[in-house]
Amino acid sequence: MPTEAKTEKEITVEEKLRALYQLQKVSTEIDKIKTLRGELPLEVEDLEAEIEGLETRIANYSEELKELEREISGRKLEIEESKAKIAKYKEQQDNVRNNREYDYLTKEIEFETLQIQLSEKKIAEAQSSITFKEEEINNATTLLNDRKKDLEQKKSELDEIVSETKQEEERLRERAKEIETLIEPRLLTAFKRIRKNVRNGLSVVTIQRDACGGCFNKIPPQRQMEIRLRKKVIVCEYCGRILVDPDIETPSTPE
């Protein structure tokens, strides 16, 4: 532990600024690789989610079809039972002893006839639903097949790009880790926070034509001189980026 503390103290502000600038350059190169991949990772995720939704929809419709088929079978069975009862009641009507029994059987026949009509109506509704759901399954299946082809193509494109850039990205990330060891945690946290908050991911910028290389606001001559001295970490008062002189990678000459 004492050795680590000593090493940290031996790292000058200039070295920290140079490390921050180098870390920015490496981070920018990683950003370029991500830009090269573009929206492909998100497109792949969206397609996978859509495919999962379509498969769930098809599975649900298929289960509903089975339920409708069971309902139709049940209704047909009810119709046969009602027809059997009607035939029985009509046969009994031929042997009634009085009008009361005849009227009772007539009402039973009417009831079973209504039951048959109700079952036939329910069967028609179920068949209509089956037709609709079969069309929906066909449409969803067609769309599913198209999306699977799209996914295969997007994955192929992404895999190709990842394959081409993976080694370089890994090298850059390892380099970034090495540089981060030269930067104290507080400063590293500030670097990452700025990177997250700015549009182009530039936390550290050089002075360009007497202005901040990030927001392009003018920097007073006295502040420019302080930046060139590399004695302290100076941030742009307009955008909050860390400012370094254009020659930061060249060690300053001891006075």
C-alpha cells in the first residue's frame, strides 16, 4: 500500500493531463468502432423482441383455435342430444292421455328446438372466429418468416463487423485500462461523467484557434497560458470540458 501511494504522488499534473488526453483519444477510437456498428445491435434486439411477440401471438391463436374446435364439438353433441330428445318427445306425444301432457311435451320440444338454434348460432360464431384467427395466424406466420430473414441478415452484418473490429476494440480497451491506472479516481470519475453528458463524447479537448475545441468559445490569453503551463487541471467555463494545450503529448522542457 505505501508503494502505491508513493507512485500516485510521483505522477505529475502534466502526466495526468497527458494520460487524460490519451484516454480521450483511445475512447474516441472505441466510439468510432461503435459508430461503425451503427444501430445494428439495437435493430437486432428489436427484431428478436418482435419475433418473440409474433411467436407468442401465434401460440395464443393456436390455443384459441383448439378451444373453439372443442366448443364446436361440444355444441354439435348438444344438438344431437336435443334432436334425440325431440324425437323422443314427439313419440311420447302420440301416446299422451290428456292435453296437459301434450302441452308439456310441446314446450319441451320448443325448448330443445331453441337449444339447437342457440348451439347452431354459437357454432357459426365459433367458425367465424376460427376463420379470423386462421387468417391472423397466416399473416403473423408470414411476418414472422420475414422478420426471421431480416434478423438473420442483421446478425450476419453485425457478426461481420464485430469480427473485423473485435481484436482492435479489445486492444483499445486494454490500453484504456492501462491509462486509467495513471489517473486518480476522482479525476477519472469526472472524465467519465463529462463524456456521458456531452454530445460527441469529448471530455478532453485542445485549444484550437484560441478557443475551446469542444464548444468553440474563446479562451482568454491568461487562461491559455495557464493551460500551457500544465500545472493544474483547467476546465472550460462554458462547457465543462477539460482543456489541454495542442502539444500536450510532447513533454514540456524543464526550466
